[in-house]
Amino acid sequence: MNITSFVVYCFIITFTPGPTNIVILSTVHNLGTKKAIEYTYGATIAFGLLLVISAMLNTILVTIIPKILIVMQIIGSFYMLYLAYQVYKMDTSKPTVNQTGTFMSGFLMQFLNPKVVLFTMTVIPSFIMPYYTAMPAVAISVIAITLIGFLAFITWVLFGTIFKEFLQKHKKTVNIMMALFLVYAAIMIWM
């Protein structure tokens, strides 16, 4: 397994904007850092749970239908390109939607977040299962990916807190950079 590609893929997917990261920024701006941290805990627990579910489903799918991986890679690539386009064309003049900033809203957002669901369903079969199928190795991978996701969420909280004014001044440039990272992630699925 190419650990560098795996780690870079996980970092790019978890750190680039998506519904959860955008809500974290919005929560920091509207309700403060403490509420954003509470939301982040819920999002992290759900992220880890989705990875566990994905690992279990993919273990079954890979043994039953090995060709499912290519379909998941195609869907994942197209979805990431779609997200890149959405981030690029995002209207920076409109304020971000306010959320409640609770543990439960963070938890539920992950199950409604197509970026997270797609990521959790593709990262295991793309990067882990071709090399490791034993449960301890898959479990360690799930924990590592969950920790990367948590680091991404916390980074968004800190980033939003520290650079609030700067981000508001340069929204379009930031969106273009994040869109380019998503395009790179879509390409990395095939590496």
C-alpha cells in the first residue's frame, strides 16, 4: 500500500470544504468556538461509525463482488469533481446557513453528508482492502482515518477562529484553492 497516497487522500478529502466543514466554520462565526467543538465531537463519532459500517460492508462486498470497486471509484471521482465545481462557483456574497451547533446536529450531518458517505465507502476498498483484509489491520485503518477526520474538523474550528476576517476578505480565492484540492483528490482515487 502506498501510505503517502493514502494519507494525502484522507487529508485532502477531510480538510477540503464540504457540508460538515462549512457548518463548522458557520458555527464558529455565529455561535462561537465552544459550540463548534461540541458539533465537531458529534461529527467525529458519526464519521468513525460510518467508517466501521463501510469496513464491514466492503469486507462482504469485496469477497462477493470484486468488481464493485471500479463502480465506487467512478462514482467517487465524479462526485468529487461535482463538489469541486460547487465550491468554485459558490456565491461568496451570501452568508452561510446558521446551524444549531450541537453534538446531535454534528452527528446527524455526517449521515446526510454525501461527501462523507461516499468517502467512507471508497477509502476502505481503494486503499486498505487491496493490501489488508484482516480485521485488526482494517480496525487500525478505521481508527487512523477517524483521527485524520477529527484533526480536519478541529483545524476548521481553529482556522475559522483565527482567520475569520481574512477569510471573509478572500472568499473567492479560498474557494478556488479548495476546488483544486478536490479535483486532485478525484484524480488520486485512480492512483
